[in-house]
Amino acid sequence: MNINIKIGNAEKTLTDMLVFYLYEDIKTVKSTLAYCDKALNNAITELIKKKEFIAKLNKTLILPTYGKIPAKRIMLVGLGTKKDVTLDKIRQAAGTTTGIARDIGIKEVTSAMDSILSEWYPAYTEGCLLSLYKFQRYKNVPAEEKKELKSLTLLLSDKKALASAREAVKHGQIIAGAVCFTRDLINTPAQDKTPSVLADTAKKLAQELAIQCKVLSKPELKKLGMSGLLAVSQGSYQPPKFIILDYNPNAKNQDTIVLVGKGLTFDSGGICLKPAKDMDQMKSDMSGGAAVMGAIKAISKMNLPQRVVGLIPCTENMPSGSAIKPGDIIKLYSGKTAEVANTDAEGRLILADALSYAEKYKPCVVIDLATLTGSCVIALGTVATGMLGNNEELKKRVKIAGEKSWERVWELPLWEEYQELIKSDIADIKNIGGPYAGAITAACFLSKFTEKYPWVHLDIAGTSWCDKNSAYTQKGATGVGVRLLVQLIQHWTRFPK
């Protein structure tokens, strides 16, 4: 969809649908809407007066104009009460607008932006574009069912706002594009998303963005001693890959931020096989790695000054005669040994190698994202991402970025008492901690490999996938993490030593 910005009068605009945004506590219609209302014999005023339209968030009303103004239809969209408006409510209202317009076959929409503040434009743009996302790569859609909103025009009344609006909309387009890229990767079935395919995707992305990319294959991984990644990959015919994306490696006087993303392109559980129900969703077990790719895509296009390194260990976790077995012991890249008490706790094994490898970049901070535990879903549901870490300042920054991007996080404790649960009788640590506090003990395991730098772990098991459509997300992959990371790095200030 093309997004245009222009200065003009809504009452003179020829468009398929003219959109106005209203607050719930509106008493009378004003300005351009008042002109349109008068042309329609005060129909809008009457609907509001009789409470037949109450501008609650995402409530809509479409009125035909019967040629009384150039626009063919008027759409009213509710923002809720003015004092309670947030960036995400703007994002939702925008998504509601374009989603409904597309679904009823509208090709062209013009939005009167009088009620939308300029600082809301990036979120507004994100909502408009994210709501239009569909994953139909494998679906034969009949021609008569193909509906596409081709053009959205943002109509401004102040010429002075034009330049800043263009920049804000550009940022929103970049972020939404990165989220949709991430969703596509996650929604792709495992047959077409092997570690090798993911590595090739990273190489292509790096070429397009002119950033550095290196992919370590099995021989290099053996030489380095990345036994966590190698062990998990043993049961699969597909060879493992370790993707390294390096954005702005020559940055001067800037912090180096390392992002680590779990890249399990399919997780069967290995020998500790998962139940068949919902196993198809395990194609999404690389959501953390996809989010890292998407975030770096956006960061590069926004030309942010920091150095950002993405580390994505990729493999499948499959059962076979060569698969890793419960009771096996692995010597990880760091030199620590881990007892494999459960082969379905594989993500932390590959992340352990990546987190240790991150030390070579002398990072200012490290953030990992992983669909790591079902326990996190039980604790927080699908609304909040679990956050644990070893540095208060970094946790504070991530939480703020989560609130602003509305990819919210909730901290779980990483207390010393929990570390006792992952002690092993025959190795340094074991990869599960028993039936309780699974999200916490998984982070305890990761913490053993993050002692040399500030670190935050984001467990996105609950937030990476949704089971129903909403204002700007569709059933399937959400692309969670991209907006949070971009928000964090876009507003980054030097991290205290």
C-alpha cells in the first residue's frame, strides 16, 4: 500500500473513503467534519446525540455521502476518551481503519489527521500497515476474494508539519516492514525454512543493507567447540548454522549492543518428544532469531549510530538414532559442562554457546530473545514477555521500550535460591530445574554464560504467536521483539560502565 501525505481540505477531497477520528467524550463535531455533517443534513450530529455512535476505541461507522461531498463515504473511528489515549490505541485505531477498508473492498482511503498528533504518526503508520499483513504464500486465493487497499493519504491542515510528518511516516513504514518480514519468516513452514535457508536469508538481507554477515557451518562450529549447538543438531539431517550479522562495525564512540536470537527452525522435542497437539506451531521456535533479523533490518534502514551485532544459532531438534539422549553430558563453548536432563530443553543449550561467543565483541549490553519455555506462557499468558537479567539499568531501559512500543515485558526474579535447582550431580549444571519455576530456571541456566556483561533475557514463548486476529495482528506470528528492540536502540544513550 502506498502512503501519501498532503495538505488540503477534507471537504474538497475526492476519495473512496474519508476517515475522521473522534474521541468518546466529543460533544459537538467541529471543523471539517462539521462541514461534512452539514452536507449530510446533520446526520453525524444526530447519531452522536442519540448515542447511536459512541466513539469508543475501534468502534466504527461508515456513511455514504450520496454525492453531497466529493468523498464517496465517510468513516468515523473511535479513539476512546481523550485523556486515556496511548500510542497503542492510535496503532489500534489505524489498524482498524485500514483493515475494515480493505475487507469491504475499498481501494483508496484518505484520513483527516486533525485528531492525530504528529508524534503519533509513526505508531499510526505501523498500525495501518501491520493490519494489512496476510500470509498467503501457500494459499490459492480466488480472484474475487483478493482485496487490496492500494492507497492511503494522510491529509494535514498545517504546511509546517509536512516535513516532520514525512519523516515520522517513513520510520513507521520501516518498522512495519521489518515486523512483516519477521512474521513471514516465522510463518513459513519448516520444510522451507531449514537452518541453511535461514542463513541464506540473512546473507541476502546483509547484501541488501550493506552490512556484514558471516555464517559458521559444522566444521567451524566443531573447531570452535560449540557443542551445545552441535549436540542439539545431531538428530537432524539438516546441518546447523550460526548466523552473525554485524551492523555498523566501525562505529566510533558508540556502544556495542549484541542481540542473540534462538533459531530453532523446528522443535519436535527430540527424544523427549512433544505431544502431537499444536506441534505444527513449533515452526515458530525461531521467532527470537527472526526478531533479531527484523530489528537489524529496521535499525540499518534508519541509519542508527550504534554498533549492533546479531547472533542467531540455528538448527532443528529432531528424534533419530543419532539424536542427543537424556543423560548425555555436553562440554559447551564456554568450557562449562551441562547434563541434558531433557532434550526438549534444547534452546538454552544453543543460546549458551551464542551468549558465550558474544564476549568476543566486548559488548556494552547483550539481549537475548527466545521462545524458551511453556512455563512463561503459564505465568504471563500471551500478553507480556517474561524478562530476567543481571543489570537493573538495562532491565529498566527494556521495560520503558516495551511500554512505548506496547511489546510489554514483566520481570521475573532471578534469585540465587533458584540457581540451586539446576545443579547437577555429574556435571556443572543441568538443563532443567524440575517441575516448578521453569521460565526462571531456564534463565538461571543462561545466566551462567552472561557473567561478563550486562544482560537481559526475553522469553517470548507466549507473545510470539496469536490464535486470533486483533486490530493490527493476525492469527499466527506476531513479530514480537522487533518494535521493542528498535524503540530501545533508536533512543539509546551511552550505557554506564
